[in-house]
Amino acid sequence: MTRALPILVALAAGLVAAPADAVTVRDMMGREVALAAPPTRIVSLVPNATEIIYALGAEDRLVGRTDYCEFPPAAKAKPSVGGMVNPNLEALVALKPDLVIATDEGNREETFQQLARLRIPTYLVHATRLGALLDMIARVGELTGHQAAVAPLAQGLTRRVDAVRRAVAPFPRPRVLYVIWPEPLIVPGRQSLLTELIDVAGGESVTSRQEQAYVRFSVEAAVALAPQVIVLADHASANGGHSGAGRPEPEKWRRFASVPAIRAGRLYSVDLSVLHRYGPSVVDGLESLARLIHPEAFK
């Protein structure tokens, strides 16, 4: 890639538009991003940004995505530039983007530096809270010129979140263990959106005191926290429905018969992949999660 970079810089130099309509925006990390004109050719390296672009009806501005940008299904028709960690820069440059949307969570600093050397503007997003997701929707709406679609989308999501809060408010808050990944065992910490979603859904995450967003845990340490509800995220659908990576292993948990969740039969293995995407469809996952934690609230 190092040898190819000068060639890519030369190619990218020819893609810079005239500065007559130049604008400068500030991304979600506080960085100033100079644009020669409002972007019309966007490459998204972030699945939730891709989803937002479609939710706003701005997909005509999207010319490229990563292999992980698979929602909505129509996004798969857009050319892929590869993975989030190691996107193919030659493929990206060939798409002639005037903006790349990336994230500090999942993309590498090296990629940002390479894009800067290629003189391709890069807008960084960071949404690990519901409020930040709404902010991101507004920002993407502005970037794509679809500001009119922002309020209906954001208001609809807010109404649904508020409805969940109201439905679960009258009930006690059970201790919830959410397992993001089975081996090694990964759970959400304080900085994870999942911890906020568990709270909104009427539960209390037993791993919420962990400082990081994602924490490696042992099964024994998790059950020692005496969860009353255990939710095992099933990633099988993301692997083509085949067994293997991401498949939950409920038998590992059932042997802990003294754990409140096991005694009460409240061990769930479900596909809540939308909860991990951090896009508008996360509210679908929130509603499903709330029904698991408080089925009595949704009879």
C-alpha cells in the first residue's frame, strides 16, 4: 500500500472540485472538515451511517460502503470497499468520493491518515448514546441535503423510545446480564449504548460499572453478579445461519442452577443484531429487549 500511495494521491488530486461552493463543517469528534462543495458522492465506512443515509432517503448520495454495511438490504447493491479495519483504498478512490464517513470505533487512525494524504475529506462520527444517534441523524441530514427528513425520523424514534420508558416504568428493574459475544465472553460496560438500552428497557445491567464500552469477562464472574435475566446475543444470522462464531451456548449457563435467572427460566438466546448496529433500527431491538425483560408490560 505504501508504494501505491503516491499514485493514489495523484488520482485523488484530480477529484477535487472547484472551491466556489466550499463549506467547512465540524464532525462529531470536533474536527473541522473542509469540503469543496456539498458532498454528492459519499463512501460510508460505518454501518449505522449507511443505515441513516437510507432512512433519510439520501441513498442517491451513497456510492460505496463496507462489507458490514448490510442494512437495509438495498445497501448491498452499492459497491463495497472491503472491511472497516482494512478498506481497499484503490477501490475507494475509484469511486471518486467527495466525502468519506468514518468512525473512531471500528476504523483505524492509519486509514484516516491515508485518506488525508489522498486529500479525501473524512467526517468522523461517534454515537454511543441515543442522544448522539439523534445528533448523528441531524448531521447526516445536513451533509446530504436531506434536512427535511430529519425531524420525522428523529421524532418517530423518540416517540417509540418514550413509549418503552412509559411501559416499563411501573415495574421493578431486574438485574440483567447481556452477553454480546460468547467466546471470549464480551459484555457491555458503562460506555456502551447497550447499557443505556438495558436501562431504557427497564433493567439494570450487572456489568454497568465496568469502565470500558466492551469488557472481557468470565462466565463465573458474570453469574456471581446474580443476574435475574440473562440475554445471549445470537450472531448466527450474521454468519449465514451456520453454527460456529457467535453462536450462543446456553448449556454453559444452565449448569449454574442457583443463579436467579436460571431458577426463573429467564435465560434467552435471541438475535438482537440490530442492537449492535447503533442505527435507527436499534429502536426495533430496544422494543424486543424490553419485551424480554418486562413481558408483563406488553401483554
